[in-house]
Amino acid sequence: MSSNEDAAYWQGLAQEYKQKWQDTKEELEEYQQSSQELESEMELQLEQSEKKVNDLQSQNERLQGDLDSIRERFEEQHSSDTKQISDLQVNLAELQGYKRELEKYIRELEQTNDDLQRAKRETVSSLQDFEAKLNQAIERNAFLESELDDKDYLMESVQRLKDEARDLQQELDVSKKKKEEPETTPQAPAIVKVKPEVKVEPSTNHQPVPPNSIHKDQSQSSIPTTPCRPVPHRNGLAGSTTTPLTPTARISALNIVGDLLRKVGALETKLNAVKNTVKDQSPMTKARNQHLTGSIKYSRLSLFTYIVDQEALNEDPLTVHPNQPLDMLKYVYEMLNGDITYISMIAPYMITHQ
């Protein structure tokens, strides 16, 4: 039993190993077949990989060449960029320094501008003050020129009156000497009342007449030779009669007063004509006319006040020197500082008291 069992056991074991061998053989065959297939596939893949590797190598070589060229260009560009950056940095430093200089220059210009504006304001203010002073100086100069013209004219008039006074004084001396002699044949002199007339014709062109023309008119004025009746002068204080005057001295004094009246009338007419025709006058001309008008009004008012005061004292203001009418005229002329407008005021009183 035991041998059969052993044989069966070993037979079963052999069968089992045989089955395993067959299975293993089949697996081996399958493995070999699959290995061959895999090998063929691997070879195919290897060929493809080798081809791909070759392509990649060639591409790598091409890219490497491109990389080298790009690297060279990059290095060149980098060097140029570095140089350009250094140049730009230098330029930037220069521009920053120039900017600082410009800012400093701008500040100086602003300061200078402020100084110039302040100087301009001061100059404008000084110019306005100077213009005001200049206008005042011009007005003063014009006023002084007018006063100088009046002074020259009055000096000529004074000199002429002095000459006439000297002549009249000589005539008075001669007449006094004649009166001291006894009169053998007395004559009855005719009574003639002389009254100077002031005739002023309005000027058509409204131009001022120079003093020479007035002197010419004075030289052409005639002196009447008709003797006048001696009239005693009234003394306001004593109330007594005085020595009678000679006809020549009396007529000469009246002619002097008439000439002065004509001069004053002509001057006033010219002044009124200029004031009426000239509408647009400068301030200097207006000031001059106002001064002349005020001077005439003040002169008349002063003389009128003097005459009223003398008459209030029951005195004759024009008989300060009753014995000599020429001395009286000189006295009034000197008292009034040679102003012809005052003489025009006293002329009617002198004519009345002659």
C-alpha cells in the first residue's frame, strides 16, 4: 500500500510539475513573444528617439549659435548701454548743477525785480513830486516873467515921469521967478476944464499890445496950451487956500493922468478880451490871469480904503502936497509902489481937485 501510495504520490507530483512546466513554458513563450514585440517596439522607439535626439542636437547647435550671437549682441548692447548710462549720468549731474544755478539766478532775478519795482515806485513818486515842483516852478517863472515885464514897463514909466517931473520942476522954478516980478499988464485967462477921455477899442485878434506901442501913443498925445484959471487947492486940515498953479504945470499933470488912464484901460480891455476868447487855458495861464485880476482888485480896494479913511478924517487924500501937484502925483506914485492901477483910481479925484 505504501508503495502504491508513494507511486501515486510521485505520479501526482510529477503530473503537477509537468503541468507547472507546461504553464511556465507557455508563459515563457508568451514572454518571449511579448519580449520580441516589446523589443521591436523599443527598437522603433529607439530609432525615433535617436532621430529625435539628432534633431534636437542639431536644433541645440543652432540655438547655441543663436545664443552665442545673441550673447555677443547683448554684450555689445550692454557695453553701449553702460556707456550711454554713464554719459546720461554725467549729463544729469551737469543738468542738476545747471538747474541749481538757474534756480539761484531766478531767485536773484526775483530779488532784482522786487528792487526794480520798488525803485520804479520810488521813481514814479519822485517824478510826480518833481512834476508838481516843476509845474510850480513854471507857474512861478511865468508869474515872475509877467512881474518882470510889468516891472520893466513901470520902470520906463517911472523914468518918463521923472523926466517930466524934472521938466515941470524947472518950469515951476521959472514961473515962480516970473511971479516975483511985478505984473504990469494982467490978463484974464480963459477958464478951460480939461478932462482926459479913455477910449479903448476892442482888439479883433486879441493879441497883447507891447509897451512900445503905449509909449508911442503917449508920445503922440498932445498937450493943450490954453491957460487955465488958477484954482486954489483945498487943504483938509487947515481949510485955507494955497498958491495958485501955473497952467503949464496943471495941464502937464492932467496929461500924465490921462496917459495913465489910457494905459490902464487898454490893459484891462486886453485882459478881458483874452479871458473871453481863450476857453481852454492851461493852469499856469489861469493862475497868471487870476493873479493879475486879483492884483487890480486889491489895488483898487486898498486905494479906495485909503481915500475913505482920509475923507473920514475930513482930509483930502490927494492934497498931501497942495502947493505942487506934480509932487503930489510923485508922492502917490511912490506910496503905491509904482502900480499904475492905483493911479487909475486916483485920477478922477485929481481931476476934480484941480
